[in-house]
Amino acid sequence: MTLDRSHAVGLAWAGTVVAALLLVWLSLGVSIIGADGDAANTLYLAVIGAGVLGTLIARGRPRGMAWTAGGMALLVAGIGLVVFSAVRRGRIAVVPGGRGRCEP
């Protein structure tokens, strides 16, 4: 099965929208970090913002979108490192069962 360009672009956009909705749901609804309502979960909204900004700058061109996707992946990894550091320093308390709290 081969996809023509318009179908491939449509599938890419659909995958992007689904991934963004899942990220918002996981970070704000289910809470990736700590308990519901932790401020640290809002860090993941920066990933979506970077994706929108990168898309606008790249104007949807493949090379620019590839750079945008790579930048978004690095941003997610950076957020993970920041959260890991905060947990080690005691700024975010993680308790068994996946519940925790974030202190300002």
C-alpha cells in the first residue's frame, strides 16, 4: 500500500493532533508529575507551544517540521531532567502509588 502526498500529510496532521490532545490530557487531567493540579504539569504545555511556533515558522515545510519535532523531543527530555532534579532536591515529593505534591 502506498500513500500519496496528500494522504501522508493528512495522517501526519491527525497524528499530531492526537498526540497533542493526549499530552494535554495526561499533564492536566491525569497528571504526569505528582498529584492533580501540580504546577509542574503545566511545563508540558510548553511542548505544544513550541510545536505551534515551530510549525508557523517552518510554514509546514518538511525540513522545518523535522527540526520542530526534534526540538519538541529535546524539550520533553529537558522537562524530565528538571523534574528529576526537583525530586532529588525535595521540591517535588513523590510517594508510593503515584501521588505526590509540588511546592512552589
